Amino acid sequence: MTATDRSIELINVAAQAAADKLAHDIIAYDVSDVLSITDAFLLASAPNDRQVKSIVDEIEEQLNKQLGAKPVRREGDRDARWILLDYVDIVVHVQHSEERVFYALERLWKDCPEIGLPEDAKATRGKGAEHAEQQAAEEADLDGELR
């Protein structure tokens, strides 16, 4: 079994919305062969809680506006470290970068086929690591200035 055309359409709109809000490391997996509850997962991350919320809000808005889709469940809003949007056909995970590294959902789903995404979404690959390196360098510079 493979993800339905509707699921792929939802994933692509959600991925583009996430990319438009500067999400990092956007990736989607077809989990239809291993899970009966959904067809696909979309994973994205951001370096801070406000951006996580912004990405989730944009995904919700675009899926509703373009495809008339509304989530049946939204979890994780209070802390905004990991927000999950459940659309039945797809599940969207937007995580704070630290949670993304800690939980490493990619390891869990690495045997599932990746779903092709819009170019803007593909271009986000590696952005989380770039951001972490840039932040570490800035902190090192600041530490050096304080000494």
C-alpha cells in the first residue's frame, strides 16, 4: 500500500507552507505500509518556540485555504517544543530543533520511503545544522569578548 494522492497533496501543501515560514530540515515519509492510522508523516523543525508556532499556524492556514482540510487534533501548543497536527491522512510534526535532535524521528522512519517535496522544502535540508553551527560560533565569539 502507498500513500494516497490526497495524502501526497496534503504533504506538499504543508511542506511548502513550512518552507515559506523558514522551517529547517523538512522531510516526509510514506508510513502507509507500517501504520494503519495514517498514510504519511511530515517532519520540520525551527530554532525557537515562536517560529515553531508560526510554522504550524501557516501549515494549518494553507491546508484549510487550499484544500479545505482541518486537523482533527492539535497537540503541544502550550510549550511549542513539539506540535503535532493530525489530519488523519497525514500527521505533521513541527519540533524545536533540540527536540528534533533528541527524539530523532528520522531514525524511526528511515526504512519508509521518502515522499518527494517541493523544491523550497528540499532546500531546507541541513539548515538546522547550519543554524546550530552559526549559533555556536556566535556564542564562542561572545565568550571570547567577555574574557
